Amino acid sequence: MSTPDLSNVDLSKAKLMKCEKCEGSTFKQTIMLHKLSALLSPNGQETIVPAAVFGCEKCGHVNSDFTQKSSLT
Ligand SMILES: [Zn+2]
């Protein structure tokens, strides 16, 4: 994956992402923990895998958009 150059992007034309629940438009980075069962884990042991996501600053809701884009698939 290449990183696009966003320095010339006009953000006023970009769609503002909003919280699905309260329509808040500010987010904070937070961590979701995925518990990997021993059957799925590469080392055969139950493992907890952290994934960075963004949660609504107001109500804490994490949009499904964000969880689906987490690196764990
Ligand atoms: Zn919210």
C-alpha cells in the first residue's frame, strides 16, 4: 500500500466523518482487544491482539467503519 500525498487536499471538500450514534465529529484513538482462541492463534495459545481504532469523543461509540478497517481480517 502506498501513502497518498494529502498535503494539497482541500479538506473543506472532504466528507466529515460523524459518529453513527450521536453525530459527534471528533474522535479519539483508542484500542480494541481481540481475543484469539488457541485454535486460531499462530502459536497455539490463547492470545489477545490489540487493534487501534477511533472512538467518538462524546459518547465513546466506535463506528463500524473503523472496526471493519482494522488490520485484523
Ligand atoms: Zn458519539
